[in-house]
Amino acid sequence: MKDFAAIDFETANMELTSICSIGLVIVRNREIVDRIYELIKLEPEYYAHYCTQLHGLTQKDTEDKPVFSAVWKNIAPRIESLPLVAHNSFFDENCLKAVHKMYRIDYPDYEFHCTVRQSRKKYPHLINHKLKTVSTYCGFDLKNHHHALADAEACATIALNVFDSNI
């Protein structure tokens, strides 16, 4: 895969619409050309303790940030026509669909690829296929796991290693 955008969402609670941060790494011709990290005022606006324990974000971090629709308005043109890649793409794709529906944004049927599924095929010998495990195997030191940009960078590294460059 030569051109793609690796995407990662962190959520504040168990609602798919509760995106509180987004990390995006844009790859063109197999080179990282842009990194985007945004905090987002979420909906519904509450943080579950479990989620805060994972990523460290609280309501104080996001209460004065723009809502998803405002953030996405700036991101969408930058990823237009690019396939999206995520580690466990089922989660990220469903979050993206949920917030598009909630904010009544047309969903352009983004093409998603999953680095978990592909890493299982390419590296069946790994002890597991968690983001940290696979990214370490691919040469990326994931020091800040559950920070959306760090996770998107790890995902981009994995994608560059597991997907055929013709995709």
C-alpha cells in the first residue's frame, strides 16, 4: 500500500460517538507526509473511569475543544480518495460511521483495511497481534500507547510492512 491514511480514535466512554481524540497519519508513496492530532469535545459528554485510565484524557482536556463535525471538516479533504487503515478497523470504522450519523454528515463509504487481520496472516508466529506487539516487531517503539497519534503512527508502520505495495 503506497498511499493511505492510518487512523485511530480514543473514546471517552462505551458510546461509539464519544470520540475524544483522533490521530491521523497520511502516507503518500510509502512516506509519512502529514500527522494530525486533535482533541474533540465529545458526545455524550462524560468520561468513563476505565477510558480515562487507558488514555489519560478527561473532560477538562476536551470541554473547550471543537466538536467532531468541525474537526472532520478540516480532515476530510486531506484524506479524500485515500484508503483508511486502522488496527482493529471494525472499532474505528464503526466510530466514524456513528459520528457521521449523529452529526448528519454524509458518509462517503471510506475504504478500510485492518492491520490486525493482515498481521495475523503475515506474522502468524507472533505471540499476539496487539498494536504494541506488532508495531515493535515492525520496528516502531510505541512509547505512548493509547495516545491517538502514537497509535496511528504505529498502525502506519505496520501497514507499510504487512500490505502489498500494489493495494
